[in-house]
Amino acid sequence: MMRALMRWIEGGLKHRQHTSSAVLYTLATVPMLMVLWGLQAYALSDAQALAHYRPGALPWAQHLLTGLIVWQVACGVYAWWSRDRMDEERPLLAWCTVTPTLLGLLALSIAYGLKDTPMGMVVIEELVVARALFPLRILRPALVLGVAMIMGYEWAHAQGMVGDSPLLSAPVFRGVALDPWWALWLRVVLHTSLWPFALGVFFLFNSLARHRVDLETLARTDMLTGLANRREFMTRLADESHRQARAGHACTVVVCDIDHFKRINDQYGHPAGDAVLAEVGRLLRTGVRQHLDLAARIGGEEFALILPETDVQGGQRVAEKLARALKAHPFTANGQTWHVTLSAGVAEVQGGRGEMALRAADAQLYAAKAAGRDRVASALA
């Protein structure tokens, strides 16, 4: 259950569909709003706490929070209800989800003291969450209006029209020991905003690390066959060549090519050709030693193997075994059944010269084709 939830959150962060992003933003925002609402509700019921607020001001702040919570929950519920019925691009829903809440929290932060309380950090954290879920164009109205609000407040403050904390009867920090109410309020607001934000950042970086691994795998893998691609093959060939030169262990390169592959595509269609490539990929993956050998697709219908600790005779046996397995596998398309053969060239790495061995194996492949195909030729590089 928890893993499925994490995957869903990662999907929302990755794809940024407006409906799923609106749901995630609601889940991230409403708990903080509820905490602030609960603190103000307690202050309204406690005379000592209420004395720290300007007369009649706190009920208005509470109405603002109540409206934000109801609005945010309504947006989240509507987004969840319509997540499978709406297109990806719903900017109005995204704007309605983000803008009122950000501006409402900014107004509340100014009222408490934007520079003197953790409310400024709450606004910044909500803005970071919104930016992680929505594109910048969705946030632009909130950013423009927010800057205008701050500039307006600073101008009014410079003119002496408002104080540092318009909602409060006196600033939270006055150079003396904190009142018990403010000590409690600060701790609750700070921890409620800080720890979830820290967990969110940890989750985000963990998700990014996992996606980086996936991208690295995609960059090294041929999608059709699941084998390594040419780039990974050449990197591994260089590594194994250095190892062969340093330790003196045998290392063999095998290059394979499907015989008459163009004829298969022309006669049976490209889906049949893809099926042949996929089957060759499966045979190569299962026919070599896991975590030691490397099988790769290095061209359209051309494949290659790196066989560490294997001499040229061993490489020829491996290639012949794979060729027999492929020849015995029947393929069917358009009501017809046929068999596929491959030709292969084998060469052993000498003196750490892996690319020379690859060229020698490729030359042996052409020799096998010239000799009639469906055979394996080998030589010492």
C-alpha cells in the first residue's frame, strides 16, 4: 500500500498532469492549514492567548483560514473525481488550486510578521511544493500578485500606516523572554512546516536517484532486445581489454549477423523482423554467463558478445551453440512457418587490443557469409 502510494506520488511529480498535481498539492497543503486553524481556534477560546491579537482581528484571520481549507479541499476532491475524465492540460483547475492558497498564506504571514515568525518559511515551502508540481506559468499569477502584496505592505509600513505585525497587539519577539503562548505557537508552526518539508525533499532526491538509475539503464540498453547497446558494448570492451592486458586472461569477441534479414522484413513484414530480433536477444541473454559475459545489439541485425576468460575455441563453441538454438526455433507469420540462421565471426583479444579483436571478428563474420552463411568462422586477432 505504501509503496503504491509512493509510486503514485512519483508519477505525479514526473508527469505533472494538472489533476494529479492538484490532488498532491491539496494533500501537502491542507495539513499545514489545519494546524494553523487549530492554533487560532485555541487562541480564540483562551483569553490569555487572545490578548496577543488586536481586538476583532483574529476572527477575520480564522475566517480566511476556514475559507482556504474549504476551497483547497474542494479543489482536491474535484481534481480526484475528475482525474480520469479530463485532459492533461487544465490550467484553470491548477491556477484555482494554487493561487488562492499561496496568496492567503502570504497575507496571513504578513499579518503575523513576515520577517519575525516562521510564517515566511511556511510560504516559501508551499511555493517550493507548488513549483515541484506545476509549471512556472501556473504559478506566475501568484508570484506577480504576491510580489505586489509584499511591496504594498512595505510601502504602507514605511508610511507608518501598518506595523510589523498587523494582526498582533505586539510583535512576537520584543527582546524579552517569549510568552508561553508564542513559545508554543512557534514550536508547533516550525516543526509542522519544517519536518514534512525535509521529508518531502528527502523523498524527492530519493526519487531523482531512482530515475537517474533508470535513465542510465535506458542509455545502456537496446529497447527491443533488452541487450546492451553499442555504446555500452564499446565501454565494456575497453574495460575487458585493459583487464586482459593486465592479467593475461583470455577474452574473446563474437560478432553475429542474422542471415537474409532484409528478406524476412520484405516477405513477412517488420513485426516479424522485430520478433526475430527479440528472439535472438533472448537466446543471447540466456546463452551466456550472467554477470560475466556481455551480449549486445550493435547494429540493425548485428549482435556481439564479449566473453571474458574464454579463448577463441570456447568462443566458437558458444557461437555454434547459439546458432543451433536459433536455427531450431520456428517463427510464424501470415500462416507461414520458417526458420532463421545466423553467421558469426570469433576473435580473441591479444595484448589488450579489443578494437582490433572486434575488427578481426567482423572480418571473420564476412568470411562466414562469403562461405555460404549459417556458419561460424574464427581467428586469432
